[in-house]
Amino acid sequence: MECSANNDAAAHVKVLWERQKGFKMYQTQKGKTEIRQAPSALLAQTMTFLGMSADEIRERIESELSINPALERIEERICPTCKRPLPDHGLCMHCSVPKSEDDQSNIVFVSPRDEFILPGYSSYSDSYQNEPDIDSVQRDDLPTYVLRQIGPDLQEDQKKIAAYLLTGLNDDGFITTPTYEIASYYHVSPSDIEEVIELIQHADPLGVGSRNPQEALMVQVNHLANLVNIPFGTKEIIENAYDELMHGKYREIGKRLSLTQKQIQLVEKFVRENLNPFPGRAFWGDNVLNSDREPETFHQPDIIISYLNDNPNEQLVVEIIMPVSGYLQSSPIFKHAFRNAPELKADAWKNDLDRASLLIKCLHQRNNTMVRMMQALLEVQSNFVRHGDGSIVPLTRAQVAKTLDVHESTVSRAVSNKTVMLPNRKVIPLSSFFDRSLNVRTIIKDLVRDEEKPLSDAKIVEILTDMGIEIARRTVAKYRAMEGILPAHLRNMVKMR
DNA sequence: CTATGGCACGGATT
DNA sequence: AATCCGTGCCATAG
């Protein structure tokens, strides 16, 4: 189902693109036509735009608007495609017509809406009960985030130390440098350092700045103890029998601390569900309820996919978020003025005009590319969107590039740094559509969830092989780790939900 | 002896 | 050219 009538199309395209300087058609050895960029400002822009998120482009446009008199924004809410007024909810119903006759694709593209104003926006964050609003403050990196919280409580000389400590954190949120080293470096006593560390530990990702998981847990437990009831013996176990707890040596613990197995299990459950031994990992939200490892969340998706009328049986509605509010055009007034421009300014004005239409064209191009890409993507991955991680089909950017007949790097750019909101309100990076192992990982997760007695990695490999999936034992282990599933021998004790 | 994790290599992808 | 990912081999814990 490649291209036979493609020759006509190619010729047509050729004319189009050649007119728009900066692009070049050329034939590859296999007689295939490819559009490549010639080094030119225009192309540079399109390419850049493709790689930029809506937010970044928005900025760029604002600045262009402010310096270029030829560029004009129409605030009126008009569909840029069909020029009809948009209804309040921002979707143009006239343009949301399925592509061509073969609408079995079950995908609808609606014209881009200018901003992300879903009625359900608030419930979106609800669906992430774990995530308080603090995140909307923008995603600082961890050090900045923490420093911002404790900054006001710090003495001047403590600030340096805090900054040093925080930048030295590893991915798990732990301090790796020995205290005495820092102390001698700053010529202060170790206890001064400790003081700062303590402050850090009580900042938001509760327990950051600890030296190991045990210490982090202690901080968290102590904090929680002030707020809620914690199971009897929790502190003692973490303090005195951390290793044993982690390795499931419950008998040992019982003997040492004279606790019943029941008590210990309660503790284990509590710890597993409410504490986070690695405060720096994943995103930092409210630790208290946060046991599930959600994929990283983002707040402003570049693309929104939803069901028509929120009905899962309906078509998919795809929206590409436009980085501008209203739409852009090169100002007719300016154009008119240009016709009888004073000699002196003619050049400059022409330049402005060109820049304006260029920008618009580029944005169009970007949108067009995005739409075509999503079309191709959803044709393959619509089950993934509808039914979740398990149904994802392994796919590479190269394949998509091929079906779209564009260069790989184009797809790569179009994919990178962008996020999609799925019908279930989850926001994921667009690159997830290309996750080669997500489906297998999901199967493994399900397998483990439904297992009766713990399956070893080797067993899992067998089962998978029976299902027609061939992977190495080692790989199963890796996937397990990715999903945060403990090794088999540590899984047996407690199991519930 | 079995089950896993660590390291690192090589091929695929970006 | 840089990065990612699946794997094989080996060390270690149980």
C-alpha cells in the first residue's frame, strides 16, 4: 500500500515546495523522492519549530509579534482552516470531519485549539490524587525545588552549604559526600553541616538529603508519626532491623525486637505503601500516599487525544495544540501600505513581510506534519490509546518516517519534547508511542499481579515464550526492575490490595 | 545449585 | 556520533 499514484503527487509537491525556498526535492537511488532541506533560514525555522514544544513556540511568536509590524494576530476565535467562528469549547465542528471515505480509521482530527482549556482540567489533576498542586509551580530540578523551600530558613553561611549539598545529590536524592569532607572544606564543624542536612530532609520530597534509604525512611516515619497513627514498632524496625525488613527476614526481626509476625507484616505493608526509600526518584509529590510509580506527569500536553463525547466506543478525537491564541496572518494593512512604500523603507518592509509569511508558513507546516504523523501513529497504535499499555505495538521512528515519506530526523524532531494526553487523562511523552518493550513489561506486570506463587524470572521467560514472545531471562529481570517489582523470593510473604 | 543483579558489549535507533 | 536496549557472562546471595 505504498505509492503508485505517487508520481503525480510528487510532481505536485515538487512545485509547491520549490516555490517555498529552502526545500529541495531529490531522487534517491531507489527512485524514491525525498524532500530535503537546503540550508536556509526558512527550513531552519520549520525544523526548529517541529522540535519545540507549544510553549516555547508561543514565546517565539510573541517576540516576533512585538517586533514585526507585518505580522498580525486576530484574536477572534475563528477556525484557521475553515474560517468559521469557533464555538466556546474551541473545537471546530466543521473541520472535525473524518478523513476521506475510508473513515474506518476511526480517527478524527479537529482543528487545533489555541489553548488548553478543558472543562475537565481540574479533574485531570484529581485523577492524580497523589499529586498536589505544588507541581504547577513549574518543574524545577530537584536542588532548586528544595532550596526554594528552605531558603528562607537559612542563615547566609548556611546557604552555601545547602547549595553544595543539594547539587551533590544523586538521582535517588541521597547525599554521597561524607560529612567531614564538606565540613573541612567549608571550615565548619560537622554539626553545622548536620543542621543544614536536617532542614533539607524535612523539605518536600521528605527525606531528601539522607545518606541511604534507611535514613530517608526514618525521617519520613518521624514526620508521619506526628500526623497519623503508624503501626506499632515501625520506628524500631526501621531503626534496628532495616536490612532484615528489606530482605523479608521477618522471623529474625520478631525474635530480636519481640514483635509478632502480624505486627511486622503491618509494618511492612505500611512502609511499602506510604514511604519512599528513594525520595529523589521519579517525581516528587506528596510522599504520604505515593506508592504507585506513575509515569512522569506533565501539565501542558502538546496533543490531546480523547473519545468523541467521552464515549469509549466512539471515534478518537485528536487535537494538536496550537501555540498561538487566535490565529496569525500577515497584516493586510501592512501589505497595502507596502505597495506604495517609500523607496527608503521598501527593503526593510519587504523583509518584514517575508518574515511574517515565513513564520506563518512554518507554523502551518509544523501543524501539517504533526497531523500527518499522528494519523500514521494512531493507525498503528489506536489500541494502545484505547486499551492501555498492554496493546502497544513496537514501532520505531524510522518506520513512521517511511510511511510518511519524510526524513527520520523530521519524525524524531516532531516526537521529541512533546507530550500527549490520552483519553484516560494521563499525560505521557509522545515518545512512549515508540516504546519497544512497554507491552512486554505490562504483560509481566499482569503476570506477577495474578500469580499464585511467585514466578521466578526463568518461569516468566517460559510463559512469555509460550505466548510467542522471546526474550532473555536477563531482560525479564530488567523489566521487573523498571516496573518496581521485587524479585520472586521477596514477593511471597505479603500480597493483597 | 538456583535466582538475581552488575558490568559491559554490540547492534539498533535517533 | 551519541544513545538506548537486549543480552551474555560472571559474581554473589540464598
